[in-house]
Amino acid sequence: MSTEMPQAVRNQVIRLQQMQRELQALVLRIQQFQLQLREIDNAIKELNKVSEGERVYKLSGPILVSVTAKEVLEELKSKRESLEIRLKTLEKQENLLRKHITDLEKKINKALGGQQST
């Protein structure tokens, strides 16, 4: 019995490795978005402690700009909504990619006669 893998199986293994790298990158992006959401939530929490008309400072490029708390709150809430939508999209992509990886692992294992892939 030959220990060499058929070309089709080798191609599947290569594709599996690519998909695993894609998943790692996707998980990293999801974590970054989650971090941004936590930062926005913390900022909103702090801004809720001041009156809407009170002036606060917002970083705009390399400078600080004086704006009302209400303006910043509206901006942050809008940004939060946008991030949540993008995060949900990424999470759907992650779930789909995980399913494809699982399916491909099963195909590879079946092609190799039930041997475990590493």
C-alpha cells in the first residue's frame, strides 16, 4: 500500500490550510471589532454622566476639538450601530467558514480511509 496521498486529497489539504488561515484572520477582525464596541460602550457610559449641553473634547486627527456631549453621543451611537452590523456579518462569515472547514475535514478523512488528519 502506498503512503503517498492522491493529488486530489493533497489539494483538499492545501485548501483546508488556506481556510484555516482565513478563519484565524477573521477571528482576529472579530476580536478587533468587539474591542472597538467595548471602547465605544465605555465612552457612552462616561458621556451619560454629563449633561447633553456640556462641552467635551473629541480627538479629531491630531487635535482635540470642543463639542457638546450630545453631538459626541449621537456620533458614538451611530458608529456603534455600524460596528454591530459589520460584526454580525463577520460572525456569519465565521460560522459559514467553520462549517466549510468541518465538511472539508470529513471529506479528507473519508478519502484517507478514516485516518485522522493533523
